[in-house]
Amino acid sequence: MARTYSFSPSLKSFTASTTTTAIWSPAEIDSAGCVAFHLAMNTTGGTASTIALISRVRVKANGQTVVDCTLDELRAYQERFSPKGNSDDTDGLSLNIPLNSLDTRSDDEGDRCQFMPGASATVEVVIVAGAGQAGTLMLGWTKTTVAPEFFMTLIESNTNVAASTTNGRSPLSGPGFVQGLGLPTQGLNRVRAILSGLEVANIPGNRYNGATAATLGDMLVAMQNLYENPDAATDTETYQFIKLNQGLEANPATSWLELTTESNWGTGSPAASTAQTVYTLVPVQPQRA
């Protein structure tokens, strides 16, 4: 099978000292068979701009949100699931939004997961520009001829678990089969994840039993780095993905997170984050003749 590459000629502008939401409508995107979106930034202001200005990305399929996460969450997902453990450099001028399965043995296998078949795409990018930071954004995409079997979702939601909480519960949900779970590690004492009644994770963080991060190794990070792709900043990364490959759905009645947190929970980067990010694969419904 083959991949093809193209882009939209529609440029979106952002201006200095302003929060801008750049939106590409379905008329500006060729989304059938799309396995990734690509953003390229051009700086025109007096102060250099990079993708670090991007605070959030969203992808919608016929108005249904399938990707909604911060830049830090997207990069943590890239690092954990990409074949080489790579993520886009925040000092750079380009950003990739993968829609295929990254952790597969071949491109064709990964491309069985792609943008929701039959749907039209909308892409939204929130940019927070400082003084002198202005420019434009360009959107491109990669398409595949592989037949679709899944589409992915990568969606952030707030855990609503406060600092200094013992066994605080947060609902765990998402369409399809849960493949990964992202969490801030700053101030994390312990995380326990239940999927459809099965305990899939019970891991101490670097603040287990009140230890300081400087004196306790981060078992959550170490476990994932042994079996999966190592993160670039192994023990300093403050947002981590746990890979879950049990093929389980997140039944709302029997799925939840249980978090024990310390006083500095929610104070790391991404700023004041107490959010979880759930990555799922959703089977494609067979097309009727």
C-alpha cells in the first residue's frame, strides 16, 4: 500500500500578545484516509516563535472531537508510542498530529488506524503569542491507501483530584479500546487504574509515602521505559503515558482512576495540570452495500 502527502494553501495568522485559535474547516482539508496532520509555523514578528506557543490542538470528525490535548500531552504521547521514542522539539517550527497507530511493526499495519472514515475533518490550534511573536501556520497531511479498521481518540479531561488527597477517584472513560493513559507525575504518590473491573496498573510515583522526588526513583517511568520506548528526559518528564494493551473498553460503571497525591500535585509543567489523557482505538463500523 502507499502513502501520499499534501497540504492546504490556506494559511492561518496569529498576532503578537494575543491568544488565537487557528481553524481549518472541512472545505480546506482532504481527510479521507488521513493518518496524520502536520503543522508548520512561519514567524514574521520581531521575536522568534516556535511550536512552544501552541497550547492546545483539536481534531474533530463531523463535529465529534477525536483529539483534544495540550502540546505537552501530545508530545508525551508521541514519546511513549512512536517507534523511536521521539517527540517534536518545542524549539522547532513544526508539529505532527498522528492519527495512525504508532507502535506497530510496519507502516501498513499502523495505517489500519486512520481518521474516521466517511467523516469530514476540522483542525483547531490554539496559539498563545507573547510580545513581538507573530506569524502564520500551514496545515498538511499524510494519506494512506490502506483500508481502515480503526480510528483513534486522544482526549484530555480533568481528574478533579486535589492535592494532598488519598485514593481520590476519577472516572475513566473513552470510546473503543483503551491503549494508553497520560498523567502528570509532579506530586504523584500512587496511581491505580481499573478498566472494566480489572486492575491494570498500581504504580508508585516519585512522591510515594511522601518522599521527595530527588530521593526516590520514579517506578512509573522506569516500568514504562523498560518495556516501551524510553522518554527523552527519563526522570524529569512531568507528564507520562502508561501503555495499556489489554484490549479492554472503559466501561463507565467499572472503570476509574485512583490517585494519591502530595501537596505539589498540579504545580508542574504543563502548568497547574491535574488532567488525564486517554488514548483509545475505536473499531470502524462495516460499510453497508
